[in-house]
Amino acid sequence: MNLRPWIIAAVLAAVVSCVRGKDAVDEEVEHPLPPIGFYFDDFDCVENAVRNGETFSGLMNRLGMSMDEAYAIAQLCDSTFDVTKVRAGNAVRTYSDTLSHELAYVVYDMDRIRQAVFQCRDSMAVWIYEKPVVKQRRYADVSISSSLWADMAKAGSSPALILKLSDIFAWTVDFFGLQKDDRFRIIYGESEVEGESIGIDTIYFARFTSGDIEKYAVMFDQGDGGNIYWDDKGESLRRAFLKAPLEFKRISSGFSYARKHPVSGQVRPHTAVDYAAPTGTPVVAIGDGTVISAGWAGGGGNTVKIRHNSVYTTSYMHLSKYGPGIKAGVHVQQGQVIGYVGMTGTATGPHLDFRVYQNGTAINPLTLESPSAEPLPEELMPAFDSTFHARLAEMDSLATAIPDTLATAL
């Protein structure tokens, strides 16, 4: 009897059995759960939101849990999630069984990154899921046609980028005196979650051009975490005084020695700059100093005066009210709120009358030359120069590669 065919058949059967056994084992292997803790596709999802005045237990009861179950899962939250921090308007989603419609999970958006996940069936559980944050390096190139805010916003740039840029250049660029065709070019970092921006991380390098004038902002930490933005010569961009003491709509009246008063009609000096702004707009000290008076000043209404040093004093008039703790003798820091725009005293509308005195003589605030903070130490200049030229080369390369691009991802 020839056994060879039988042997071959037995071997093939064994191989098939092994393969089937491997397939069977593969079918039994469970894929790892996604980071949030369950598969969305396994459930029916309903979008919802927290209502005004709704408590955590009331919310969970409305979403499908009994009050006893809602209380039980609230007890599980403990230090994981503060049930008193549920906020009206925040998104909340329910995930229910497609057949039984039994509530399985509730996901509450704590903010744009964190979500509280509540497992509502089987064994109850609570955990926090954080969405992955993607860091992007971006480039923006904006030429002014009306204003920095309007032009960048029109181009889709984040308001946070505009605010950071204005903070960096606050001591050296008059953002309310920008001219048509002035240009800002910026290399910056932005964080995104699920393709949406959640914030501007860092401005690495910025270049402002106005006619023949060029001003730079170079991020460079000298090691102590302070004064991290410098110009191309290693001078700090931080100055003793801010360019303006508030965010204003327009300059309603400039510095003049012969202005017709809007109320009395008399022609007399107006040694101030009037900034038109809505009532309640915060007014800040343009530099460190000591409040020498905070009170009623006749036609000037509620007024705060600050002595910055032996040379400079500033005055802020027509305030609707004073900032917290502002009174004579109090030391204030640059950028601290010292009052709010109003129209107290003699005024035809809400505005800030802002005055600067140099050695007791009123000077035009718009032409005030502000001294610089300490420059970079000599020993750090080689490293700074290397950083500056590397960033400049990168920007020039981007400007060539991506012309007329506003906020292009790199």
C-alpha cells in the first residue's frame, strides 16, 4: 500500500488546522480602546448642552440616569472632577446602546482640551480625557490698509496673535498711528486641537517695516526669563513708558497751544492728547511710579496723577472711576489699571485726557522719547547675533517661498 498520498493529506490537514487555529486566535484578540475609553461607533450619540442653573445631578438625570444613579456617579467623581464646576452652555454628549437605548457614557467638555467621561452602566467610572495638542510653526505677512486689527482679522489671523504682537511692540510702535503699506512679518507658534487654534504659544521673530524704518523683535532669553524680546542690536524692547495708556477708538483732540474748547468756545492751549473710548475702558499707568493725587480736579473731573521719576509725571483725566486701591501714595506698576474712561468734569463725551510733564512742563505725549531698559550683556551678543541672523534668513526664505500669505502653516 502506498502511504505517501495519505501522509501528504495528513500534513495538509494539519497545516490548514494550524492556519484556522491562528485565525480563530486572531479573531478573539481585542483591539485596544481609543484614548477616550470607548468606541464612538458602537453607540448612538446625541449632542446637548448644560442649561442655566442646572446642577450636575439634575443634568445626569435629564440625560437618562435616575437620581440615585446620578448621586452615585457624583460620589465617584471625588478629586477627578469637581461637580460644582459644571458650566451652563458647555457641550455635553450622550452615548447610548443602539438597540436598547440604554445610556452608556456621558462626555462633558470642561474646556477646549479636557473632557470628563462618565461611564454610566455596568460598573460606574469617571475619568478625564485630554485631546492631543498639535504644535504648529506658522508665518504671517500683513500689509496695513486700515489698521493692524482689521487687516489681520480680515485675513483670518487669531486675535491672540494680534494682542501678543501689540504687547511686544507696545514700547516702540504706535499701533494707532500705522500708515498704509506699513508691514508686519511674523514667525510664531500656535497650538491646535482637532484642527482649531487654541492659542498662540510664542512669537519667535517679528519684523515691522514703515517706509525706510525697520524694527525687529527677536525672542532671546538671557537666562533669567526676563526681557526676552530685543531689537536687532540687542536693545530690550521694553521701555520705561507705554506708547498709550489705553485701547482707544481714535484721537479726538491732539496736543495744541491754540485749540478752540468744545464747551466754552474759547481758544486756549490743550496740552494733552484726548483718546476717545467707550465709558469703562480700562486706563493703565504708562510706567512704574507713585500716585501723587487721585481725586476731583474741577473741569478735569476724576483725575489720577503719577510721578514716575524726578523728570516725568503723567495725568489721566475725566475718569468714570478709579482702579482698585488707587489713592495718593500708592506705588503702581507699568500696565496696572489706575482708572476707567468716563466723562466727568467738563466733557462732551467719554474720553481720556492724557498729559505728560517733563520737568514740570507739558510735552506732547505722542512725541515722548522713552529710555530703553538694560541691553544684553556683551558676553551674550555672539549667541544673540547668531539667533537674529538665523531667524532673519528663515523669514526671508519664507517671504520668497510663500508670497502674500497670511498665517501659512510651515
